[in-house]
Amino acid sequence: MYIIVTTGTLETTTIKELKTISNKINESLYEFDIKGKKAYLLTHENFFSISHLISKSSLFISCHGAFTHIASNYKIKILDVIEKSKEVHYSRITNGMKNYKFLYRDHFEKLSQDIIENS
């Protein structure tokens, strides 16, 4: 299984840092290692290309949004990062989703451990 990271068209500090430790394959594709496994960074991706990528995935991890619903349509396992104060709101929207689990937004060390435990 490969790990693919993207923020769509946004260029964040984290994305810039990932680029510095990556092998550039082309203008929008970078390869890097995470604990001995290959991972990929996709930059400048549009809505449709990200939707297609999701359709070919086995696990989708993201903050709740349109792509969460796309992943649900393809019956992909979802780890949805939400604000604890909005749990009731999101539960109304996600009630019918299969393969869905939410995780509370938290400090990265805690959240990343939750992701690992639920993957």
C-alpha cells in the first residue's frame, strides 16, 4: 500500500518541507520515504483528479468535506478528522456512511496515534 499526500492546489509549509526531502519526479509528483516505505506527494491537483485518486484508494484520511462523501460513494474506509464540538452536526451528515469512523482533531502526536490504531 502506498501513502499519497495532497492538499490539492494549496502550498502549505508542510508541503514545502516535504518537497525538500523528496525526489522530484515531475512538476507535480514527488517521492519520499516514511519508515522505509515509499510515499508520494501530489501538488497542484484539481477536484476531479483528487476524486479519481480517491476512487482508487483503500483508505481515505481527511478533515470532513466533499471528498469524504466521494470516498463514501466508492465504499472506501474513511477516517474523518472532526472537531469534538461538532460531533452532533457531523453525525447527522455521516449517519448513513459505511466504513466510516471519525477521529477528534487533536495534537498531531495523539491524532497520528489514533490514525495508526484505526487504519
